[in-house]
Amino acid sequence: MADPAQTRPDEALCLHCGSRVPEGASTREFCCAGCEVVHGLLVSQGLTRYYQLTGGKTSPAAEPARGRGLSWLEPLVTKAESVSGALCSLELDVQGIHCAACVWLMNELFRRQPGGAGFTVDPALGKARMQWRHGAFDVAGFLRAVEGFGYLFGPSRKRPAPTSLDLPIRLGICVALTMNVMLFSVSFYVGLAPEDGEVFGLFTWLSLWLSSVVVLVGGWPFFRSAWQGLRRGVPHLDLPIALGILLVFGTSLVQARGGRGDLAYFDTLNTFVTLMLVGRWLQQRVLERNRRFLLEDDGAEGLFVRRQEGDQLVTVRVSQVAERDLLVIAPGDLVPVDAELLDARARVSTDWMTGEPDEREVLAGQPLPAGAFNAGREAVRALATQSFQDSPLVALLRRPPEGAGRSAGHTRFWESVSRRWVVTVLAVSALGLVLWWPSGPDKALEVAVALLVVTCPCAIGIATPLAYELVQARLRREGFFIRSTDLLDRLPRVRQVLFDKTGTLTLGRMELADRSVVESLDDEARDVAFNLASRSNHPVSRCLAEALSRTGARFVPDARVTEHPGQGLEWVREGVSWRLGRADWHVGRASAEGARGTVLFRDNTPVAAFPLREALRPDARREVSALQAEGHAVWLISGDAPARVRELAGSLGVPEAQALGGLRPEDKACTVSRLGSTDSLYLGDGVNDSLAFERALCAGTPAIDRPVMPGKSDFFLVGEGLASLREALRLSRELHQVVRRLLMLAIGYNVVAVAVCLVGWMTPLRAAVAMPATSLATVLFTVWSLSAPRAPRRDAGGLPRPTEVPA
């Protein structure tokens, strides 16, 4: 959430997630349409306990996907019902799980569905497992009900990374054993000596054996990483950690065998290993959580289509489509190849390919382009005119290696830090060994080991991962989710921000330019317009239907509405012809001259004109202006008509020379390369942006409800605002400052620690105090530098806070 200092007293907070409502939003109650829809569903269905369970900690809700196909579900349900008896079972991946409240909501919706037998959710991995009685449960209906709250389901593909299971187990073992070893060591520090006989020997050998387990279990990740770095010829930070663990353990083993367990470093060694494991766990924790938030994407293999084989309809992967295949495209399904429509007509949307809201009618015999979606309400048949290998989707769906071409700067920075740290630590330890060798090998080795212990890279091993986690946690609350390990290291280098237009700077939907037109309609015209608009899936119709429904328009179930392709909708009611459509759609002497947008006619006479425009993200103007003020060059790169791109650029204050329209996917990629791929951030939402993603330094998307793009992104956005993007740029710079200060603190501490060791003053007790004390100090400094308290919840116009919605 925003810092209280940055939140103005007059700012409204979203009733659903508590985020700041962007300036210019259509309502002061919600930050985005997703939150508004989900909040309305929770209230109308009596599910407001959700807010009590969130505790006021949730991210903006994703807007429910419209018309999303479930072709992938049919073969899974068929298989589950064919191999099971009376009780069927199915495991699915889930996108959008935030917390325990999400789990409760899904379980409650499942409980209300007849025929269900059991439902469990694994929020850590983003999976759900359901059981139902054969033939008594509507699986697709249940999934659609849950997806109405902004979640998405998909085939079970998510698998826990090996480290996500391995590290917590190792960390738990090390924490438990370290606590026991510390208890034994306290006895040495308070006076237990060799002359105390059996008790001293027992505690010494218990410390030795428990520490051996810690070294084997907790040290293994560092031994393996150090060895891999040496094989590649790259000195890694894990090298001094691994050497320190082995030398400290070896020295302590010698002391224990010699009967001097009080001079061993067992407690310091165990604490050191445990702290390093904590840092390693922190590095992966938030990133894995963000990745599991989304459905797992595997490119074309995750897309399905129905193919007619004789009198059978088979669901196959799009990669199996061949030329002359007969395809059945259900509502919301993808056309994977160029095809020819066989049915009388179809309505398709190519927004995923072009990035523009482009629904249109296609008639029998006309081509259906690859990448189009069936935007109608009925399935249509099409004949494939090419195999999938020849489809233009192949190049756009391919997945480059993770982070390919983007992490060079991050690698150079941390390799430089690691190399210098390794060389310095080893050189100082060798110096201590040489200086004290005349005093005897035992003393020289003791000094060298002490140097390795007290020069532990705690600032890098635990404080720096903690800093990254704090920043990522703050960004999650703002609706900015990081997927790439090194994104926060690349963001400070961004000097150019490149926006796609539709779906990125705009919301990919239409809005009324003047709401007073709707409010001024009489009751009859309002009801007629609503009944016409609500019977079409066209973006203009959806916009008008939503606006009219808010005025109390009544729905007439038996209305017979006819759709005229390319013109509009007609309803003959009590002998009067009502039409809603293009301004130039008229008959005879009646004319809509002077009218703009979509017009309502009564017997060919214009009754009202509804001026429409693309809905701009509510804070787009402010954020673009702020980015420019901070020194970033802002570009518009779009496949839309150049004139429309320049018009939007003018309204946003973007120079005309930096507004490029009419670009194909290849053109966008070339433009990114020409402008500079080493300092550019690209934000896009369609597969036509896919090639440009691969060229930019950083790439992200707000389109998490569509396949492929989230899997190619370094980050994704949730909600309608763009403020989180600028916040990420700001926090990445702040993070780098904190990391550099941590390095300076570490250097200062190590200079003092090295001096103490070289003069021979370091003892196991002093090392046991110094190492965890400095670790705690760096952690506290990190928390103090980067923690931002959550903004206090305030009423928005006297409305209840999210946690106060009546149950």
C-alpha cells in the first residue's frame, strides 16, 4: 500500500482491496473494474466473510475474463469420469490465489454446488483438487462461477521447484539443531571446563555430532554452488561461505578431539549456516509465490482446439492441427491456423493478435485469421487452410530461454562483487595464517579460521535477500508482481518506457464520452436501448448495456432482436421499429446528420446519439507525465492506425515523433532494438507484442487472463492503474541505494573484525557474539530502510471499509 506520507487526506480507497483509487476513475469507490465486479458478487451472494478473512491485506482483483473457452476441460472430465467409479476426481491449476480468504471463497462456492463430494486447495502451489459424484456435478459450471470472481483454472501443470521443497526442510533441521548446540555452548562460556569430566565430554561430543549434521544438511547447497562456480571459472559468493564452513568445522573437530570443546566454534558455525540458509530461502520465496499466482504456460502446448473426425469431436493440441482439418471453434476458443468459415456467419475478435478491439462479422467462405477468438455465442465450423507449423502463431508463441539476453547487467554487477569479496576474504585469511605461523600452526590456523568466521558476508547472504523481499512484498500490495529473479537489478537502468496502446494505456473496452445522454433518456427509450444492447456481445453493445443498467433499465425476456451485420440491432415493438447502430444507418428521408457514435432510431428518426471512446486507464495521463518528469522517454508503439495513435499521444502529452502506429509484430521488435534494448521497458498485452518482449531490457503485461504473454513477462500488473509501474522504478532505485549502504556497512565491520583477528584477540566467544550481532544489525537496518507501513483505511465517501462490510 501507499506510504501514509504519500496518501492525501482526500484520497479515496478501494472498498475491495484498499488501494488508492486513481485520479480520474469513473467511481470513487473502487480502484478498478475487477474490484468493483468482485465486490458486487461477494455482497450479492452473501460472501462478505471474505473481507473478514483477508484482514485488509489483498491485491486488486483481476477483471473476470469474458467469454473464455474451456475446451481444455472436456477431455480431462471425460477421462476422470471414465476411470473412476461413483466418485470422480480431478486436479487443476488455479490462477489468482492470494490468501486463506480465496481458499474459503472457493470452498464455499463448491459447497453450494449440488453433487460435489470434496474440494481442497493448495494455496502455496496454486492447485485445486475436486471430487464429485458421477453425473451429478457440473464441473464447467462450477469453474465458471469461480472464474466470475477473477480466478482462472487450467490443466494441472504446476510443479514445485526442487529448491522450494528442499530448502525449507534443510532450514528446519538446521534451526532445531543450532538451538541445541547453542545451549551446550552456553555451558562452556559460563565455566564448564575439561576438568569437569564426563559432562564436559558429553556436551562436546553432542555439539560435534549435531554440528556434523548441520554441515552436511545445511552446507550442501553452498558446497554444490561453490563447486559449480569453480567448474565455470567464476568465483561465487558461496565459495568463501563453503570454505569457511569446512575450515571452521575442521578446526572445531581438531579442538574437540583434543579435549578442548570450549575452544571450538560449533555454535558460531551452526548460526552462520542457518543464517545463510535463511537468506537463500528469502531469495526464492516471493518470486515463486508470484509465479504460482499465474497459470503455468508452455506456449502452444497449452492451447487446444476441437477437431471433427468422422462423427466424433476430439479435443487436440493446436500443434496437431493439419491442413484440411475440420475444426469446431466454440465460443471463446482460439482459431490456431488460417481457416475458411463453413457456417453462415461468425463473430470473431482479433484483439489478441492485433492488440486492438476488433470484433467483426465473417461470412461463409471468408477467411478466419489465425489468432482470432470466437466472440459469438455459438460454435462455428472452419476448414484449416494450413497446418499449425505454417501458422503465424508459431513464432509468436515460442518461449525463449528464461531471462535470455536480459540479465547481463545484473550478472556483471554481482559477479564483480562476488569476485572481489572472495579474493579479499581468502587473501586476508592467508595473511593471518602467514603472520601467525611463527607462533605455531595451531595458533595460525585459529586466526585464519576466525577471519573466515567474522568476515561472513551477512550483508549479502541475509540482509540483501531480505531487502529484495521487502520491496517485492510492497509491490505485490500495489498490484505489481515480479517473475524474473533479476528484474529489480535491471529496472534502475530503464530510461525509456514503451507502451502498447490498446489494453495497456487503454483498458481494451469502450466508454461513454458523455454519460448525461443516457441519464436524459425517457423510460421507454432507455428500456428499448438496453434490450437492444444487452443482446449483443459487441464491445459497443456491452458498454451501452452496462451504462443503461445503472439507470434502472428493465429487461424484456421475450424481445425479438435482429442483428444486422455491420449496421446494428433492430427490434420491432408494438409496430414501431427501434434500431441501435451506426449513425449513417437510416432509411428514406430520415437522417442522422450531425450525430456521432452509436445512434438510437425510432422509426428511422434519431432519438439519441451515444458518443463512445476507448476507455483510458484512469491514471494514464498522470503517470505518463510523471515518468517524463522523472527523465524517462515515453513512447507509444501500436498496431492501431497511426492517426489514432497520434491522437492518443497528444492527449497524454507524448511528442508526436514518439507515437508510432500501424506496426506489425516484427516492426515492434525492430523498433525496440533501434531505440535501445539496453535501457527500455516494454508494456504490452497482446501476442503481437511477443517479439518486442524478447528485445527489451524489461517486459511486462497487464493481460493475465490471456495465454502466453504472462509466461514471457518479467512482471505483470493487476488492477487498472499504472502507478505501480512507476513505484517499481522508484523502489528499485531505493533498493540499490540500500544494498550499496549494506555493502559499505559490511566493509566497515569487516575492517574492524579483521584487525581484531590479526592481533589475535578473536576467541570463539567473541566470534559467537560478533557474527550474529552484525547480522541482526544489518537486518534491522534493512527493515528500517525499506519497510513502509500500510496506509490506514479510510471511508470513501462514507462507505464501509472492506473489513466492515456486514456479514
